[in-house]
Amino acid sequence: MKLTRKTKRKLLNVVTYFFLIIASIYSLFPILWAFLTAIKPADEVRSANPSLLTSNPTFENFRSVLFETQFPRYFLNSVIVSFGSVLLSIFIGVLAAYALSRLSKAPGVKALGVGMLLAQMVPVVLLMIPLYRIMMNMGLLDSYLGLIISYTVFAVPIITWMLKGFFDTIPVEIEESAMLDGCSKFYLVIRIMLPLSVPAIVSAGIYALVHAWSEFVLTFTFVSDDSMRTLSTGVFNFMGLWIVDWGRLMAAAILIIIPIAIVFTFIQKYLVSGLTAGSTKG
């Protein structure tokens, strides 16, 4: 029997949604397991025969993490460092992307852009010793500024390339009209380019936020003072030499995920449009 085009489309949609559901379950199951572990009593968490569900759910692990540990301090540190890194990365990335887009035919600009992209491919571990010496000589160890700068260094190259693709799609005639009206280059970027590129900037900002929020290696290297630790390194306090406090560790993991999930919920429409921005030109 020959299938009609409409039937084929419906069949393709069914298959597509089936695999999307499977992928969603695969992705969300670890989070579900972490939450169910967090609400289990201590004896069930340490049971030799673990089970997915619990008959005695409790939020004691969440209460203990929030009120009996340094978690609130780690959370505050992560907020300060993450948003500071996002603002600085976006500021530098916008200016760099605009320059690469509008000066693409100038000598050495393409080589500079390729160099930034290649720098993004260098493993962070290879740069730890020189970065540590730089931070130590500048007195930036155990400081917010040191973490913000180090996060920004690794976020700017990819943000620049994300925004450059969007700036390439904006007609030059818009800028020429603004400059004829007396607008300077700096105010051109601030008053015209920024409002037009909000979706792309939001997408780049999300990348920088997730990178800073989950960064571990840089914080672990540059911070030794417990009061300056971020969430990614602070959760190590739940891992002892001989035993791991899985209940509180999973509760902390869920609490770390919640802010990013909330951010994604509120700005997902900008994120989708920003990810597709710059994919076509003209």
C-alpha cells in the first residue's frame, strides 16, 4: 500500500517525537535519581540494596544543606562571580565581534579571528601553571576579581564568534544612516547594534553563565579559602576521606541546578531565536 504525503509526515512526526521522548528521559533520569536520593532517609541512602523510590520521603537533607553548611555562602560567591563574568564577557565580546565583523577585510583580522578560535581549543589544564603564576603575582588568588577574569578569558573567544555571525547579518546601510546623523561608533554599537542583537546576546550570555556557574578547575586552582569557594568546589565538603554524604550531596546538586533551570525557563524564547541568529546571511 502506497503511503500518502500526509501519512508519511504524520509517521515521521511520530518517530521524531518518540526519539525525542527517549532522549529526554535519558537526559532527565540522572536529575530524577539525584532528587529521589536527596529525599531519602540516611539509612535508605546507605542501603546495600538501593531502590529508586522511597516510602519515607524527607527534606532533611535540603534543610541541612541550607542551614547547617556554608552552601548559602558558596551560592553567593557563585552569583557574584558568574554574573560578573557574564557582564564582562558580553562587553568585550560585543566590541570584539563588531570589530571582526565590520573589519573582516582588513589585514590580519581573519588571522586574529582564527587565533581566538584556536585558543578556545586549548585544554584548560595546560594553562593552569602560567595562569596561577599570573594570578599570584597580581595578588588575585582567593578573590572575586581573579575568578571573574579567568572565567572571562575562556568565555570571550566563543562569545565573540557567536556574536560575529549575528553582526554579519545586519546591513551596513543602517550604520551608515546613523553616522550621517552624527552618531559615533561607540554610540552606534550601544544604541543601535545592541537592541538589534538582544537574542544573540542572550544566547551568548547563557553560555557564559553556564560556563561560570559550573566551572570547577579554575576555582579549585585559584581558591584555597573556604569562604571564597563557589558551588562547584564547595560541594566537595560532602565528600569525606572514607565516606560520601550522598543525601546532602544530591540535595546540593539539585539546589545548584534550580537557578539555571529558572533562567532557561524565562528566557528560552530569546535563546531559540539567538541560536538561529546569524545562521543565514542576506
